[in-house]
Amino acid sequence: MLVGRSPRYVIHSLELLGCDPAVLGPVAQACQAVEDRVWHAHEDFRSYLEKQTALFYAVDGTGETVAFACFDLTLREDTLVLAVNECMVVPEHQGQGLPNLFLALLISHLRFHWRSAGKRRRYKQVVAVSMTVNYKLMMGFKRYSFLTQSNPYRPCDEIREIAREYLADEGLEPVEAGNPFFAKAAFPGALKNHPAVRRPEGIPADFQPERGDAFLYVGKVSSFWALGLMAWLVQRSYGFKAVLRVHPFKRLKVRTCRDQRPVPYTKEG
């Protein structure tokens, strides 16, 4: 599905749960070519995509896919857990704001649905989850932590539990006992390009990048502030016309837990 254009890119989206293999095949192949230039994958890419909820990808003026991001949505009682599971941009197109654009487009869809569902909404807050081995991203998470009610720098019991559940689902162990926000050997040897950034403060002494240890960011914010603030940021960054032209997913699904069948996202809110 075409969701928008920028001066340099055409942005497409794809619902992944239950996607027709004939449709997914060429898209997966193009996105895998992006991943191969940035990342040492530890899982078959096609199988990995089939476990996600939504995919956004950017095509440049030559028709080449140059970036993608995949997300997984899970309903946890009255909390919508939004996992940013992978975002890759080929080196020559980095620094163009594509990861922010992908996230903004997904948030635009969530806000559209949140407003249209009205009293049928099934969640009151949003928890964003993302895991990274990149020091630069870790510093960015800390810089903008003031935007969330709770995060790894001021955790509440709920996000600690969500972090533990995420590690268990991925078969990972924490770097240090009692701290679920740093995962041991999550991506061994995966990152191909290491940014020249100093080691951030607050990382456990036993955190070893060469082992593939990763930071697990979990940030909670109310639906009203999350979707309202993100809508404002989208409008400020990309203009009101861009927001109005976003084509929301029609059948985007969420899981009631990560190992269960998804449920329709639009029927029950």
C-alpha cells in the first residue's frame, strides 16, 4: 500500500500477519538486500517478517528499496505494546530521517484508529519497546526520556515486567540479575558499522558490545499524550497535508500475546 511521498522517497506499507506469500516475496527480497548491507542476520529474513505485524519501506527515485522498518503490536490488558523490532537504512541514505518517518506514519495510523474507535478503545496507554546495540541510539533514548511516564531510567513495575516478558519471548538473559533492560548476547556479531561514539553512562560494567549485548528500551506513555504528541510532531515535521494523506491500514492486527493468533484490530478497537 502506498502511504506517502517525500521529495526523495516513496513510502509503502504492508500488513504482515497473514500476508499473501506472492505479495510478501518480492518485498521481503528487497528488504533483505537492505539488511544484508547493514546487519549480520541471525534468522531467516522471510520467517522473521512473517512473525511481525506491519512493515514500512522506502523506495528512492531509481526504484531501489533503501530502508525499512517492521513493527509488532501486542495487546496486554489495557496496554498496547508497540515493538520496533527492526529498522535498517543503507549507509548512503542514513541521516535523512527515514526511521522517524516510518514511526510517524505508524503513529498516524494508531491515532486515526484510536480516535475512530471512540468508546470501543481497548487500550489506555502505549508502551514502546526497542532493542539496540548502537551506542548512538542508546544516548538518543536517554536524551528524550522526558517524553515518557516511565522508562529504563525511571522504571515502574509494569515496564520491568514487560521487559522481562520480552527477554523471555526472545530467549535472552539479562546482563546483570535484576536489570531486564540490558540483554546478554542478543545480536552477536550483527552490527557491521559501529558508530564512533563513546560508551554511554549507566551501562552495566559487564556489558560487552563484542558479545552482542543490547540495550532494551521500554517507555510508557498514556494513549492521549502518546498519540496527541506524535500527531503534533508529525504535523510539524511533515505538514498537515502529509498527515491527511496517510492511508491507514484497514485490517491491521494485534496479538493478545506474542505466541497467540492475532485478533482483528479494527473490529474490537
